[in-house]
Amino acid sequence: MDVLLSAADLAAGIERLAAAVRREIGRRPLTVVGVLTGGLVLVADLIRRLEGPVQISMVWASSYRGTATAPGALELRLDLLPDLTGQEVLLVDDIFDTGRTLEALVRELRRRGAASVRSLVLLRKAGRAEVAMQPDFVGFDIPDAFVVGYGLDFDGAWRHLPYLAALDSADIAAARAGQRSHDAEPAPQADPASLSRA
Ligand code: IMP
Ligand code: MG
């Protein structure tokens, strides 16, 4: 497991994202729609940097099953959404991989009458997009690797890591063979200084 982004790197990225959003929206009210479960940590950190009036709502999306690292059928749960008629919406997800999740959600939020729907992701994976749209705000462009931490999981594990790490094939094989405890914090192969919390 290699650390790609330290807690300090992530905090700086969130600060840049929040500033970019406010430059575009100004002080107008914003409805943040976060995507569970991977967007949980990002939404919590981002909203505390967004100045001006903000409302928060969450949806749930999943396209992964168990120990697969390739997306499967997309499942959405939108029943917690308030009436979005006339709202300026910011859809917030952890990562833009194929883009199918974000594309489907943007389409659905527009269909529900939002005045505008912008999308924000912490991460965008290189060379993976399968849709025509791109997110409006991107925190970091990363290589095509399977990443965990800061909300992102592998088969339910490692979401709680305060940094972002890339799994290598040995990590994935070990996890599939059941040698990984879901509670174990991996020993990252990185300079310990880069792991200090922001
Ligand atoms: P997309 O629909 O292919 O863009 O996939 C987006 C969703 O897949 C994200 O919201 C994540 O939940 C999940 N995902 C994609 N890549 C990764 C990864 O590298 N690690 C963990 N989850 C991922
Ligand atoms: Mg997700």
C-alpha cells in the first residue's frame, strides 16, 4: 500500500476546492448533495470550508460488489432528497472513475427541477472516463490505481484512513484471500512525515 496523498495534501486540496466553488457561486445559497458512502469524509470537510448559506442532503450510490475492483451495475437510492426545485445544487462524490455514477446522478438531479447542478469530486482517475461529461471541480488527478482511505473502501475496509493510499496487486490478493482484518490499519510504505495529520 503506497500513500498517494497525505492528510495535509488532502486538507490543502479541500481548501482549494471550497475556494473555487465560492468563486463561482458567490454568496448565493447552495444545496450540497453528497454521495454515500465514499463521499462522507469529503462532504464533512468541504462544508466546513464553504462560506455562505449551505444546505446538505445525501444520496447513496454503489457500483461495486464485494472484492471486485471493476464497476458493476449502478444502484442509486435517492429517497432522502428534499425538493430541489429552483435550487443551485453541488453534487459531491469521492472519485470520478468511469463517470457513470456522476452522470446518472446529475441527470436525475436536473430531472428533479434543480436550477443548476454542478459536480465536484476529490479525485479523478486518468484514462478511465466512459462518459462525455466531466466534473466541474476536481481536487486531484491520480493515476489509474485502486485507491482507499478518506472515504474510499475496498470491500468495506479502509474508509477511515486519514490519507489516500493505492492498493497494489499483493494487497488485493491478500484481501481476497481473507488475510486482511477489516480493523487492521495497514502499514503504509511512505515517509512517516507525509502521514502527519493536517
Ligand atoms: P464511476 O461510476 O466508475 O465513476 O465510479 C465511481 C464510484 O466508484 C465512486 O463513487 C467510488 O465509490 C467507486 N470507485 C471508483 N474507483 C475507486 C477506487 O479506486 N477505490 C474505491 N472506490 C472506487
Ligand atoms: Mg462511491
